[in-house]
Amino acid sequence: AEVALEKAGDGKWRVKEPKLWSAEVPNLYTLVTEGISFNLGFREIEITEPANPRDRTFLINGQPVKLKGVNRAEVDPVYGHHCPTARLKQDLELIKRGNFNHIRNSHCPQPDEFYDLCDELGIYVMDEANLESHGMGYGFESLSWRPEWLQAHLERQKAMVCRNRNHPSIVLWSVGNEAGPGTNFKVCYEWIRKADPTRYVNNERNSNFADIGARQYPNIGWLKATAAGLENVKYPFHVNEFLHNLNNNTGSVKSFQDAIESSNRILGSALWDFADQGLYAIDKKTGKGYYAFGGDFGEKPSEGQGILD
């Protein structure tokens, strides 16, 4: 479809009455300029600011939205940390068929075609900077407090935002995963909000330097209290990771989902994770194929069946 444009001064153009983009109806337009063309979508993201801050609500195009998501790592059982485009498309189509509308990129930005497909299919994305230092702890020992690491933090935010901000599927930025609440993220947060005032920023563990609260693996009692507005967190709230879908761990998924659905104070969540991150291997004794995990390749020590991120 075509859209009408009118000059708005200072070399800018105003778009008149475009069809809006959402996960349910992912309307796209093709922008053609000299030497390049790419798809664009029009949508508005807002967090309401009521008198009671515990009633803040996440809106897309003026409507409350519940993010029903998964964490997805870029892993292929044959090619490792490279997903051929056909496999990537298969992943995203399967996610859509499963009635999910949201992906948190865990824990780094993805290839260009990922965002193109999310734009086309209609998937709300939390794009996450390539930052994780939780092995050093979450207190003052984390790299997020060390001034000599500020530039490394900031450069990764800039690379993510400047590269990907024209994609309508991205509705939230994440400054990193399990990387501490230090003042380096204050600088990152302020830079992102200035560079892209159209989106909000997430930081795990309910950081002061974020627009929404976040926590990983809360228990059901705490989550119900959050939905009721009883917890001292920044609302609206996003459950970045929960349930760790390994073996039979997701037996309580309904209880968690009922709490998440019960209130707009929780804007959504992302299961860990979309698919087991195994690598295809051949059993030398039987000749049969299987998905191998930690320890299956002879490395020691090993945590056994687990994740490869």
C-alpha cells in the first residue's frame, strides 16, 4: 500500500494516516531512497503515567498489550551459533503458531534477517545488548561499577540501537543480561533514551536505570503480589526469564501465566527458553543421532545437560 506524505519543514516529511503496525496486523511500507530501500512500520509505544505509579500500563497504538514471549538464542543443532535463514524462519513461524507474540533476544542482537522476519510476521522484540558479567557477581564487584569498563558498555548499546532502530518489531531495548546495576548503565540508559525517545529501556533486577522493572525466575507468590501492586518494583513489570523449560520444569506454567494475565501491571514475560540448545551428534556405538549437551563431547568439568550461552 502507498501512504501520503506532506512536507513538515527542516527537510522532514509527515506521514498522513498510515496503516499501523502491530503483532496482530504487521502493516509494512517500503521506503525507497537513492541507492537503498527497506521496510518501515508505523506504531506508537507508550507507558501511561497515572496518579498511582503502580498502575502504569504498557500500550502499543493506544491499546494495552501483553507480551507473551520466549527467550531465543541463535543456535542451530548442526551449525552451532549460526542459524541458516531457513532454520531461522522455521523458528519464528513455530513461535507464531504457538501463540507467542514476543521474543527477548538472549543475550545479544541477532542477524539482519531476524529483524526483517519479525517485522513481516509480527513479533514484538526486546533487543538486548551483548553484555553479561554475572560470573563476577551483582554487587560492587560487577563490571557495571568500574569506570574503565564504561566505554565497553556504551559502545555495545550504540552498536545495537544505531543498527536496529528502524525496525518496528523492536518495542523494548535491554541494556544487557545479568550484568549488575552499576552507574555505567546510567550512562547507557541516558544515551539510549536520547538517541531513541520512541522506545523504553529494560534492565534486569529492577534497576534504577530503566523504564520498566524486571526480574528473573520469581516464585509464584511474589509474582501474584507484583500483579496486585504490592511489591516495591518499577511498574509495569517484565519477567525476563522464568520456568527454565528443561525436562519437566514447566509443570506449573498455568499458575504463572494466570498471575501474568491478571493485571496490566505485568506487561509480559519470556520463557527460558524457546528450544534446547543441543548440538547434533552421532552415537559411536549405535550409529544413531542425538542432541548432545555439556559433557557429551568429553569436556570436563561439565554441568551436564544445560545451556550453551
